[in-house]
Amino acid sequence: MDRNNNKKYVLERVKGYGPMLEFASDKLKDDKEVVLEAVKNLGWSLKYASNRLKNDKDIALEAVKNYGFALGNTSERLRNDVEVVMNAVKNDGMALIFASSELKSNKDIILEAVKNNGYAITFTPDKFRDDKDIALEVVKNGGCNLEYLSEKNKNDPEVVMNAVKNDGKALEFASDTLKNNKEIVLEALKTYEWALEFASPEIKDNKDIVIEAIKQNGTLLQYVSERLKNDPEVVMESVNNYGSLCWASEEIRGNKNIVMEAVKNNGHEIQYASNDLKNDKEVVITALKENKMAFAFIGKNIKEEYFPKEKNYSAESIEFKLVRPWERLEKEITKDNPWNKEKDTDKVNAWAEKINSDKDNQWER
């Protein structure tokens, strides 16, 4: 007996897993009761139904309610049925792609589709990308869907504000006018710290906004104006928040206080310091203590004077052969420090005084 032609057997199978309909006989693929049970289990089982039942509204509704894309397996007549298409896009907005041309221009259906998936706007005629009601639903569902809206909506403060609240990256697709809107840019930074990249040149030169952004991510220094890359307060905030001197101005790279702060956080930052500071003992010691691999970037003069044998070490040699290199420099600093010499002299004088005092005491005794 052919089980695939046994209705009772096939019904049990499709109730457990709808796509088992694929293995049923042609007769049972054309049986409404069997197909209905299959699509109730999994809507995409409709693809295995007979052409006659793909045109059955009851079956189509059951299918699209749990799998919107089943609309693609229905007949052309049902793709133009408002009720069927509405149920499909409620389940999956992207099912709009299978709707008839007429229903792709139905505002109610479009609204339902973009509420589910904003990208569905790309399947509609251009005139709907200019509709503000639809635009608001599009960006609430996915801020970066702003990209697919009209220039009019990209320049609408309400639409763009809703977009950046959902995803700050949406600022990339806003009009130039709104990229210069302080409130919108600040809102974008709340949800996407890298949004500063897309702000206007005027915003990138606004010290208050820039500092707020850099407090979240010091590497944003790369996007600020040249004027602020030369601002000690801005750059100091950056290096204290994982930023890098590589984006700072030449003048700042010669600022010892800022460079010291940078190498305290990351010894490798010495590579971006000025030549003078690459040869500054205090800076070099700080960098090497943080990461001895910074040795590769310290100044030529300091290498020649204090590390003549190690000056050409490879990265591997620095890692395994160079031991506590900063100690060599610290000894030199101690030796060169006049205060230390005075302290040594004081110790000698104090000892001499003690000896003389002892002698006096003995004589008195």
C-alpha cells in the first residue's frame, strides 16, 4: 500500500511537519483538508500544494498568517487580494515584494508593511517615499531606512530625529542642513558614537559637542576640525579615552604634558611624539614602563647613547632579550639629578658631625 496516497497517514505527517506535503501523492496535494493542515503547521508548505489550492483564499490566509512570504506561492488573483496581502505584510513586511502592482500602491498596505519592516518601502512606487506618514513609520522601524526616503523627508527635522533616535548612523543619510543641527547630532551620538563622522564641518568645529563625543570614544579625534586637533583640552580628553596622538596636530605632538599622558596609557603612542620628545628620558621611561615594545619607536639619539648594542633589535629580540630597559635611563636621571648629589653630601656631613659629636662626648667623659 502506498502510504503517500493514504490520507490518514499523510494528515498525521503534515500535522507534525507541514512540508512533508512534498511527499504526498498529487491527489492529496489537491486535497483541501490535507493542505490546510500542512499550511497551518508551516505556511511555506503551500509551495507543494496543487495550483488549484494555491488559488484557494482560505488556504492562502492560513499560510500567510504564519509565513508572510507564502504570498509568493499563491496565485496572481490572491496577490491582488487586499485581505490576503494585508495578512502577509503584517507577518512579514518584506512580503510586499510579492503583492500586485496595484496593492504596492495601496497606502494602508504599505503602512502595515513598513511598520513590520521599514525596508519594504523599497518595493513601493517613488511617490510613497515622499509621504511623511509612511516615512515616520519607516524610520521608527529602522533608522537607516532614511536612506531610501525622498530628499524632502531627509530634510524633515521630525523624520530625521526619529531616525537617529532609532539608529544614530542614520545621520549619514540626513540632508546637509540637518547634519548641522546640534540637537539632531547630539541625539545621533547617543545611539551611535561614530555619528560624528557624518556631522557638518561646523559641528566638528564645535568644542562642546566634540568633547562630549570624545568622552565616549577618544578615537573620534580623527573626525574633528584641524583647529580642535590643535586644542590641548580636546586632545587630552582624547588620549584619556583610548584616542591616539596620530590625529593630533604637530604642535600638540610636541606638548610634553599631553605626550606623557598618552604614553602612560599606551607606550606605543611615543611613535607619534615629536623627535625631541622621542629622545626625552622621562617620556621614554614612561613609555617603556607601559610597554617595553615601545623601544622600537624611541628616538635615535637615546638609543645610540644608552642602548648601543640593542638599538637594532627586532621585535622578537625586544620581547625576549630586552629586560627592564627603563632602569638604565632611571639610573642616569638619578646620577644627573643635582638634588640627589646634595642629599649624598648631606649624608656625609651628617656622618662627620656624628663622629665629632661622639669624640666630644668621650672627651667630656
